[in-house]
Amino acid sequence: MLTRLKPSRFHTAALAAYLIWGFFPIPLRLLTGYASGQILYFRVLLALLLLAGILLLGRRDALRQTWQQYRMAVPAERRRMLGLTALGGILLTINWLLFIYVVNHVSVQAGSFAYLLCPILTALLGWALLGERLRPVQGAAIAISLVSCGLLATGNLQTVGMSLLVALSYASYLITQRVLRHYDKLVLLGLQLLLATAVLVPLAGPLGADPLAGFADTRLLLIVGLLSAGFTVLPLFLNLFALGGLSSGTVGILMYLNPLVSFLLAFLYFGESATANQVIAYGLIVVSVLLYNWPAKRQPATTKAVPEPEQATRVA
């Protein structure tokens, strides 16, 4: 009886995480009047403070284990770990800034489309940079997603370009994390947020951030605090819990709830509209998603199956 209940908890955690991320545009749109750099500055800072408290109070073993991994590693592995962690922090910061700008100043559809494309782009980069194998049906899914981009390009090139930049920045981030898959994800995220804060402090002015005004703005702090705690750290914990009990394929399929919920919000809540080309393109993306996640045929007992690429964790 207990073994039957455990998968239910894992599924519930995954569903909750992706539904929370799907509703992310609602609180973010409350900050439309603020510069994207101001929102980014305080989101990174507050998320870092919250995550630091969690790591220091509840995950000291993970901190010690990560430090031991680093100390025991050969010099080349140390350089790789530090370099990819730093690169991941930069890519994550760029992704957050672009996503905030796109949702608040372009459209919710554009932000949602970016995260529909992201897993496909991640697979393509994994094939090109890491030598990961793609099944023929997955190659067909990537080709269909490229056709959808071509359809969207017949409309607003700026919107398509921004969606691609958001998707590419996050897909590149996931590739760096895939290489570092043996390290604790939350510890790496803490290090990346620490680096992002160090980068943002001297760049506050050029990004349009005003720290002094922000600390005096109760409304900004409350909403960004909600984004950091309720829409970043909480769903991340739920996602990590789900990954501990579900297959990567199951989690990968559930992950698409996030952009699909955002698409529904774009049309039903924010009152955005779509052209015929956009509707066809979005439909093709859904088809490509289904194809990409189509179960592989069972390998014969005498043949060793090639494992699917590890499902990465989203940090929205």
C-alpha cells in the first residue's frame, strides 16, 4: 500500500511545481512599471538570501559534500567546475533579465513560447556540444519546431527573436548544469546567485536598477519577495523532490504544463490575441513536443539500452 502512495506524492509535487511556474506572469505583470533591471536586481538578491538561509540551516551536509567533491577533484575538474558554475550564473542572470523584459514589455505568449522551445533547443545543443544521441523521431521533432519558428518569423520578427534568445539562454544554462550533474543542484544555484549578485552590484546603474529606491519601496520588495520565495525556491524544491521518484521522461512531459498554462493566461486572462500563423505554429510546437517525448521501443534483452539524456531542473 505504501509503495502505491509514493508515486502519487511525486506526481503531485511535479504538478504543483509546473502549475506554479505557469502562473508566474501574473505577479510579474504587477511590476510592469519598474525597469527590468530593478526587478532582476532584487529578485536575485532576495532569492540568494532565502537560498543561503535554507542551505545554512537545512542542507549543511550538501554543502560539505560539494566542498569535499571539489577538494578531491583533480585540477582540471576543479577548473571545469568553477568555470561552468560561473558561466551558468551569467547565463541564468541573462535569462531572468530577458524573461522579465519579454513578459512585461513584449507579450506573455512570447515568454511561454520560449519555454516550449527550450527543451528542444536543449536537446539540439546536447547533440551538438555533448555528443548526446537523438532518436530519429526526436530529430523529426526538432525539424518541426524549426518550421514553427519559420511560421512565426513571417509575423513579428522582434517577438520571435526575443523568444529565441530567452530559450537559447536557458537551454545553454541547462547544458552547463548537465555537465555538472554530479554536484548538488541547490548548492550550485546558490553559488550562481552569489556570482550574479556580484555582477549586478556594479552594473546596477546601466541596467536601470536603483538599490536605494528599491529598499525603500515596500510594494516592490513584497512582490519580488513573492517571486523569489513562491515562484523560484518553492517550485524548485518540489521539482527536485519529484525528480527523486519519477523518471526523467515523466517529469519532462509534465514540465510542458508550465508554458501551456502561461499560454492560456495570455489569451484568457491578459486578453492577448493570436494570428492564424501563430496558432498553426503553436500547434506544430505541441506536435513536436509529443514526438520528442514519444516512448522509445523496448530494447531486446540482449542489447544494452542507451539511456535518455538526464532531465534538467528548471529555475524559473
